[in-house]
Amino acid sequence: MREKENYKTTNKKTNEKPIVIDNKTLSIEQILTRLDDLISKNQNPYSVSKEIEELKSIFYIKLKKEDKESQLESNISKKVENEKHPLEIKFRAFYDKYRKIKSDFRKNKEKEEKENLRIKKTIIQDIDLLSKEEESIKLTFEKFRTLQKKWKATGNVPITENSHIWQSYNHHVELFYDFIKINNDLRDLDFKRNLEEKIKICEKAEALLQEKSINKAHISLQGLHEHWKNVGPVERKKRESIWERFQEVSKKINRKRNDYFTEKKKIYSLKLEEKNAISTLINDLSSEKIISHNQWQEANKRCNELENQWKSIGRLDKEKNKIAWNKLRSALKNFYNKRNAFYKEKKKNNKKILENKLAICKKAESIQHNTNWKETGKELIKLQEEWKNSEFLTGNESNQIWNRFRNACDIFFAARKAYYEKVKEEEKVILKKKASLIQKLKKFKILSNSKENMKDLNQFGLEWKKIGYNSSDKSNIDSQFLKLLNSKYEKLGLTGTALDKEKYKNKIISFNGNDIAIKKEKKFLKGRIDSLKKEIKQYENNISFFKAEETTKVLLKEVQKKIDLTNTNIVDLEKKIQMLNKA
């Protein structure tokens, strides 16, 4: 019968301390049992996260070692690829379960913190309302005490809101004391009690300076800060001094913690360099020319020595450990891949090489007449790189297949060159025509008959569009024309919406039917419409907070004016989109 595994045992008769078994001494099966035990019996998954990650590291080290030993015994080359060990599958099932529990725990905590934030905001509002109630001081103060107790009883809030919500609470508590002007005896008694409590907090914080454990001191300090927030105010003349005392000791503790982690970070960085240097040495082994079994035996022995040396350096922080491990894993993979390849056929035969080059050649021939110049060019360059990196083909067929491949590439690149030269010549003609039309527009004079002038200017736009699109516009000739045409429309005396409409028609004309430019413009207009709709929604939300009072009527009127103006802008933008659709 298998002996029951115990990780911590206690002698009840002698009251001896629990015997803690080093996780490194556990077998793979024991690790799985331990992992299951930790997951099942701990309500807070974060309390055991450190040990679980340690078990994960130990598990994979032992599993890897076991695989390596079994491979060596059977004289089978190392298996690197996807096949997983049954025990690894079982481990992953446990570990995934742990991650799910951890995720659910975090979500529940976040939900609880959000609810606590809501409660604390309500308490602050209630404290604020107390100062407006017309009740006896005694009754009001009792309500205040009840709210204070409720505040203290309410748990943590999201860390991003912690500072703000406490400041708001403390501010309203101080306002309450100042506003209700409770009798001096009662107030002084409360102030005295709060001061005594804050002095105790300061003394506890100062004692933490002697605490050897940095993390323990930090956690305790966080608890003291939380306690401080829940203690009421002290008399005004002592508020600053007592806070400065507490703040000063907090700075000292935090400084010690920062110095500790800075030093730890330096040590981890040095260890990372050492580990990466070892990984580089393993990579160097992969680069060596090894041509015999004996040489591979020596290389394998050296690789194991380096791997053990890497392990002896110890663990790093989570981030750096991941970097170091990935580099080691990559180096080992390279080494074992090369070793495995040695014990297989070292060379591929000429037939396989020829088949590969023929496949590349056929791909090139299948696209040699394509007119998608950009994408096809990229594909052919990729095929050329593939050809360059392929193995050397010996024999008479080498030149034949090479000439065939080169010919397919030459056909495409020659056709592409001819096309772009033709486009270049055509664009020269287009630019010449556009320059001529601009000179003609410059000489055009605006007369008194604005309607006739409008017709003439529209004709200029149509002629420009008729000339066509030029992809290369280093001289910004389209912008020149648009600017000049708009200036002529301005001289007609057009203003406001009418002028804006004509200018936008001219802008569309300047696109010359360029689908990319039109799509880009549509996207911009739609984005602007969405942004304006969000503004309207924000304005409407703001209106809901206004009370129906005389003082807010002016503000309401201004906001409504902004909403109407924004809606008008949206209509104008939608009209521009319609104009683009007709272009």
C-alpha cells in the first residue's frame, strides 16, 4: 500500500513545530498532489501563488530531466516538438483551474471594492446633508457618529479611488465640525480622543523602522494609513504637526523599501546577465562544426554542465526569469535540433532540391504577367529570397532551372518598368494642362454679373476634373488650383453657407475622382459627426444635473444654444458626405 503523503506534520503529544518539506524533494506525482491540495483548501488563491509558481518551476525541471534520462537510456534522439507528457497534461489541468479561481477571486474583489466605493460616496453625501438639517446638536452628532462607524466598517475601495475618496471624506468631516459648531467640551473631547489615536498610529509607524522584514513593515504601514483615514480630525492648530510626523516616518519606511528593491533589482540584473551569457555559450555549441558521434557526446556533456550552471544561479523576479528562461529554452532547442538532425540524414538529395526550386519557379511563372505591380513585385522579391536561401543544386539542371526562374522575373519587372514610364509621361501631359488652366484662371476677372461669373467658375472646375488625376504631385498643383478657385468665389460676394458649399464642391473636384482620397475624406467627416454627437450627449447629460432655478436658466440657455449649433454642424457634414457620394 502506498504511504500517505504529508507535507506538514505535527506531533500533538510533544507540541513540536510542523515539519516543512522542501518542495524540491518532492516527486512529480507528489507535486501534483501538493498542487491539488493548495488549490482546494485555500479560499484566497493569492496567498499560495508564490508556492504554486515554485511548484510549476520544479515540476517542469523534473519532467524535463526525466524525459532526457529516458531518451538517453533508449538512445533515441531528443523530441522537441508538440507531443506532451501525460503528467504535464494533468499539471496543466490543475494550473488552469488555479488561474480560473484566481481570476474569479480578483473579479469578486473588484466588485466588492466598487460597492464599497458607492457606500462611501453615499456616506460623504449624508455627512454633507447633516449640516443642512435643523435638528438638535445632540441628535445631529449621533447621526454623524453612526455614519463614522459605517465608514470604518466599510472595506477597501479601488486603489485608484482610495486617495480621492479619503480626502473628500476628511474634507466633509472637517466642514461638519466647523459648521455645526458643537459645544466646546464635546468637540474638544472628540479632538483629544482622535489626537491620542493618531499619536498611537505614529508610534506604531516609528516602531516599524526597526522591523527587519521590509515587506512586513510596508504591509503594516499600509494598514496604519488605512486606520489613519478612519480616525476623525484633531483641533486645527495640531492637524498639520501630527500629519507631518506620520508623513515623515512613512517616507523613511518607503525609502528603505525603495532602496531594498533597487538593490534587489541590481542583483537580478547581474544574475540575468550571467544566465543569458550561459545561454549564449549553449548557442555557440550549436554553431560549432561537429561531424562525429564522439564530438556530439562531448558537446552534449558540455551542454548539460552549462544548463546545471544556469540553474545554480537561482531564480529572478517573474519578468526577468521569463526572459532568461525563454532564451535558455531557445538555445537548448537549437542545440537539440541540430543534434537530432545529425542522427538523421544529413543531406537532402538532388531530387528534393530540384523539386523545391521547380516549385519556386512555377510560382514565379504563374504571376509573371500580373499587373498588380506593387503586390506582385513584393511576392517575386520574396521568391528571389527563397531561391537564394535554398540549397545549392548540382549538375546540368542547375543553370537551366535558374535561367527559367530569372526569365519569369525579368518579364514582370520589364513590364512594370514600361508601365510606370508610360504613366510618368502621361502625368507630364496632365501637369502641363493643369498649369495652363491655372494661368487661365489667374487672368479671369470677376465682373458685376455674379451669376454669369458663377457659371464660368463652375466651368473651370469641370475642365480641371476632365484633365484627370495625377498620382505624383510634388508641386501641390491641385492645392494651388483649389486655393485660387476659392479666392475667385470669395470675390463674387458669397458668404456663409453658400460660400462653404462652393468651396467644398471645389475640394471634391480637386480629388479628380481619386477613390482613396474620397474614402479618406468620408472617413474624416463620419469621424467628425460621431465626435459632435458625443458632444451633444455630454451637453444633454449636463442639462440633467441643472436644477430648475433662476440661477441656472442662463446656463441652460447657453447649453441648448451649443446643442442647436452642433446639430446644424452635423447636418452640414452629412450634406458634404452626400456631395462626396455623387462625385
